[in-house]
Amino acid sequence: MKTKPPASEEKSTVRTYDLVLEYLKGQILEGKLTLGAKLPSERSLMAELGLSRNSVREALRQLENMGFVRSVHGQGSFLVNEAGQGFSSILSMMLLLRQSDRGEFLTLRESLEGAAYERAVRLAPPQPIQAMEQAVQAMEQAVQAMEQAQEPGQLEEAESRFHRSLIEAGENQLIAAIMEALSSQGDLYRRETLAQLDEATRTPLLDTHRRILKALQTGDAPLGRAALAEHFRLIQ
């Protein structure tokens, strides 16, 4: 897959990094470039794409900012998959600029966790389920501690582990990558939500986690679906 416009005719209507990205995608499709592999040199990209050195360097910087390239001093540039970091930053800016809100965020999270749950209840992988058991036990201890007016930090950490393990149990790398990108904003909302919960809400919220876990242990898909829906209703 080769694109060779003359260097003097670089089109301003096409972003340089788009040309470089399309070239790299072609190399991946042809099996010439794999994750972690070193990219062609700047000189090779200049010759292959008909671009100036400055244009190639700027394109590589853009791709590095997007999370697809990592530059190592003295070694060159390498193909990576760290786009989730960029997505997390974009999401945070959207929320700050009020292009999205907490309700939309939770709707997206509920959809992703619901999809992960449906796979998890079929697959029932033992290690993530065991991690969820431990997280529920930690949540129970944290709720008891909060009844003694202690801080909700332990509950926050345990609840986070529970949901991360649920995503892991779904064994879907794309869902896992998106949820990881959402984790920074999700942790912020979790902290705010749990800090505001009163005892009357904490108890049923804890129970939803118990029921989701039981559903995975017993293969009772409807039980978990209902518990997951109630969980998101309680934190809205």
C-alpha cells in the first residue's frame, strides 16, 4: 500500500499524520508490521510517502500523542497500543466542557458492564470470580467500618476491584480497553457517589454486588441482570 505524492505537492487538505497512519495500517494488514515492532525510519517514510522530514516528524509526534507510536531516544519509533490513555483524556475534556455528563457516562458504563456480564455468566472464569468474592468480603468490612463513621476509601477500592474483575470475567479485550480508558473518570464518580451514600442506600447497593456474584457462581443469568440494573439505578 503505497502513496507517493511529490514532496512539493503535499496536500494541505490531507493531514500528514493521516497519510502516515494509513501507510502503517497497510503495513499491518500486509503482515509487515506488528505490535511492538520498530517503524520504518524517517528517511524511509519520507521516500515512501513523498513527505518532508519535518512533516514526517510532526506526523509521528501526532501519532505518539494518539497512543499509537512510542519514540525511544536513540532507538527509533515503535508501534504500540496506548490509545486508551488518549481516549481517557478526551473523555475528561468532554465532561469538563459539558459535551457529556454523568448520566451519559453511567449509561455507557452500564452497557459495557452488561455486555461483559453476559459473557462472564456463560464463561464463569474462576480467577476473576474469586477476585469478586474477595472484593465483596472487603466491601462488607468497609460498610461495617463506615457505620462507625470511618472514611469510605476502603469501600471505594473494593467496589472498584469488583467491577474491574467483572470486566475481566467477560474476557473481551475491547470492552476491557474501553473500560480502562474510562477508569479515571469512573473512579472520580465512584468516590463522589460512595461519599454521599447513606446507610439506607449502602445496604441495598452492597446486596446488588452479592447477587451479581451469586449469579456468576450459579449461572443464574436473570438474577445478575436484575442486580446489575438495580446497581446502576441506585448510583444514578
